[in-house]
Amino acid sequence: MLAFLMNYWDEMLIAISSVVSGASALAALTPTSKDDKLWAKIKKGLDILALNVGNAKPA
């Protein structure tokens, strides 16, 4: 498992950042706040997977 993570770390970071960017863009384009909450939950989950916790989050 560790070997897999080490070999594909770059690709995983690109994929995660692409999904987060796409979700943010889609949430910005949609007019209602109800779906923004859904994308915020998805983004929060991806941030946790990407270890963006604590001081890494914007204020």
C-alpha cells in the first residue's frame, strides 16, 4: 500500500485538486445555496483526504 502511494502520489494530488477545483467552479456557477452546501461537504471530505487540516485551511 505504501509503495502504491509513493509511486502514484503526484497523480493522486492532481486528481484530488482537479475534483476540488471542479466542485468549487460548479458551486460558484449554480444559483442556489442548497447545492453549495453539498459541494462544501464534498470539498471538506477531499480536504481531509488531502491532509489540508488545521493551519493549511484559509482563514
